[in-house]
Amino acid sequence: MATATQNKTSAQTHDHVDAVVVGSGAAGALVAAKLAAQGKKVIILESGRSVLPPDMISSDIYARSLHWGGGMAELEVTQPVTIRTYFSTGSQTGGTAAHHYAAWFRLHEEDFHMKSTFGQGNDWPIAYSDLRTYYDRIQAEVGMAGDAEAEVWRPAGDPYPMPGLPAFQAAQVLKRGFDKLGLRTAPLPVAINTSEYKGRASCLYDGWCDAGCPIGALANPQTIYLHEAFQHGAKLVNDARVTRVLTTSNGKRATGVEYVDPKGALRTQYADLVVLAALSQTPRIMFNSTNGAHPNGLSNRNGMVGKYILVHPTLNVSGLFEDETEPHQGVSIGLMVSQDDYAKDPKKGYLASYQWLAAQAMKPNGLNGLAASRPDIYGAALDPWMKRAAKHYAAIQMVGEMIPRPENRIELSSDKDQFGLPLSRLTIAFSDNERALYNHASAVGKSILTAASATEVWASPLVNQHFMGGTIMGTDPDTSVTDSYGITHEVPNVMIAGNTLFPTSAGVNPTFTTHAIALRAVEHVLSNWPV
């Protein structure tokens, strides 16, 4: 099995490197790997602890330790909406992607042109045609499983290199409901091995994706791009919290970053290229990088840093069945997908795309456990209910689109961390549009499970997953933070990588697109070196 073996370095890093990458998650790992493969000297600074595949343990307690528990941000939301930033973040080697579920979808062509087509949100500065080749290359490098012919909604691209996920009992039961309502389904496309691929083992289907994947069947950073980066000499410093980006006196070029090392000492890492790939912490670092040339924060003359943060509206619809469903079996994200209602159309009463993910592998408790789906059942009633649910439960999940709005934002708080730096303050709320999507999807989801012969059906509140936006890409320097390659408009040797570049959320999971954008961007940077 090919997985990362960390090329350790002390906190006393090199005086100067070609590139310093802030964050070791999906985007940071890929950028580091491709730079190092071309002979660039690369240092990766990761704020969290070291976690490599041998450290991963398939347990609820361990899985929870991979989710960020606070310490760098505070959250303001409009009730009764619950925003679960905790679920979609992580602070360790591999970042959030260390525990991601590997549902990898391509954005649809319409997702790139929301503003120009519908008059709401933002447009991307690229189209699907700009990313197609990169999607194809990433799926070949990483290994993906799916059925491109059955996935009739999928934009044009190469077939998947591995066959789709098997349809275990829960998927078979749920498919009856989709079929009765005339909704098409396909194996859910995943960056999980359904057969051995490039020396990596195939999935065991034990449903522990949330705890990472110690056998390397799931394509997290530790298994793929960090492994490649280390092979080419890149070095990773854990527990290194970047405080700010340093620039020349005129502010036109970055010279490196300042960070607090594992012992609490303040250090400087000089570099020709600074890559910010720290997800929700990227805007915070930019805000904290004030100086005479950048009084509002790095590359923030237009005030766009922190604006347009996004999540995916999410709904879980669950049911109990007379049939045994074996809900423990499979993968955490699910076995089937349906995108029959993905097209955006304001006549529906909301403007959003959404999809159904079906037959998630479920444990008795934990973040997505059986017990967590019914908080109204407790005490003496919980034990018999759990005994039944452990063999007769199945669920579907809606992943939906959020309209980008500038008032959903990250700012700096008046509160500070242990190093005296202001925390991030996240202000975010769902609108009537997202609530209308929830109401529609809740009714459809209940109909699907009822048609599948569920004896009990219930739906979750409107929750969320994934974090996007805050440093959006665009063509206009007045209304965006970076160009289409993630290069900041004001400082040409600062590159932003990751979900924060997304101008819209679309209605699909973001990680595949994150990889495609990062590959396109790093190859652009390398072709224009020196930066």
C-alpha cells in the first residue's frame, strides 16, 4: 500500500524555500506534490497534529478527534438554522480531507454561470470545458469508482477507472422507492477503491470512512498527494500555526510567512511562492497580514476577503423497514446517487440544484449514527428502538445549493487566541431560498422512503456540510480576491488553493473540483516560473 511516510523536519526550517504551503489538506497536498515533483524546495506548514495512516483507528472516539473542535473562530448564526462548521473542518495532517467521505462529483456546466443565467449569485471565471481535462487526469491519478453510463447526468469525461460501488441490502431496499417514483439512480462516484488500484487495497465496506482509512483504499491526502510530495522531498511541519503573510515594503510581493512553532516560538519561513490552503483559516491569515501597503489585510483593497462564505444545505431522510437492511455495511457517504432534479429552475419555487445520496453506512452512535437521527427517543425507549434500527434502518441525504450572498462572511473577532491574534468571526444564515429547497426536498425524500415501503419515516432539520467561499476567484479585481488560477489580484506570488475560491457552491460535494482547480493552477504557476 502506498501511503504517506512523513519526511520530518524540525521547527527550524530552511532560511529560504521555493514555496511554503499553508495547510496539508486536499488542495495544499496536491500543490505541494506537483511543485516538489518539478524540483522545487517545498515546506508545508500544518496547524494541527501529525496523523498518518498507521495512526488511524476505526472508532467513533477517534473519528471525532479528526474534526476541528474550535479555538480559531467564533460563529454567529440566525436561529433556528444550525450551521455545523465543526463537521466540515479538521486540524491535523490532511486537514478536513483526512476524514472526508470521498464523494467526488464534477460540477455541471450550468453551475459555472449562475449570475449570467439566473441573475443571482456569482459567475465562475472558468467553464466546465476549462476543467474537464483536469477532472479526467485527477480521477486517473487517484483512482475513482463509478458507472459513467448509468450516471446519465454526468458531464462529458473519461469513464471511471474502477467499477462502481456494490449495491448492498440498504441500497436495494431504497432503490425500490426511487424506481416507483420514476427517479433514476446510479452507483455513487467515489474516490474509493472497489478493486486494487496502483498497489492500494480495495475497500472493506466496513463504513469507517469518517475515521480515515488506514488501509489506503480511500483517497485522502495522506494516501495520495502527501505521499507523492514526501517522495519528492517536500517537508511537513506539524503544529505550526501561520500568523501572517510577510510582504515587501511596497506590498507588491510576498517574502514568506510568520508562524508559531510547536514550542510556541515565533518563526519566519521565507519563500518565493506563498500558497494559502488553510480552508476557513485562509481569510483569517489574510486579515492578520495588515501593513502599510495592505491596511485592510493582504490583497483586500476591494474589501472582498471574507465575503461570500458558503455551505451546502443538507437534509437527511430516514426510515425503518420490515426488510433487513444491514445499515452497517458500505461506505460513509452512501452507495447510490440520483440527480434527476438537479437542473436550476426558479419556477420550482427556489433557485438551487440538489442531489440525493442513498444508503449511507451507519453506526449505532457517533456523528452520523442511528441514535443521532432520533434525539426524541431516549431513556427506556431507546434500547428496543436501537435493536430494531441496527438491522432495519436506511437513509437518504440531500446535498443542496446555497445562493452566494456577501453578508455571509468571515471577519476578525475582538476575541483573541493564545498567541494574541484575533479569532475569525463567521456570520452565516440560510435564506428563504434554502428553506424552500428544504421543504421541497423533505417532501420528496419522505415520498421516496414511503414508496420503498418504510414503516416509519422521519426527516432531519435543515443542517449543512462543507465550507466554501471567502476568497472567491473572478475576472474583475473589484469583485473577487483572485484570478481563475487562485493568484491574488494584488500580490502575484501569493496563491490561494482550496474551497475558499468557489464563487458558488453548486449542488454537489466539492472535493473533486477542488483537486481539478488546484491541478490547473499549479501547472499554470510552474509554466510561469519564476513567480
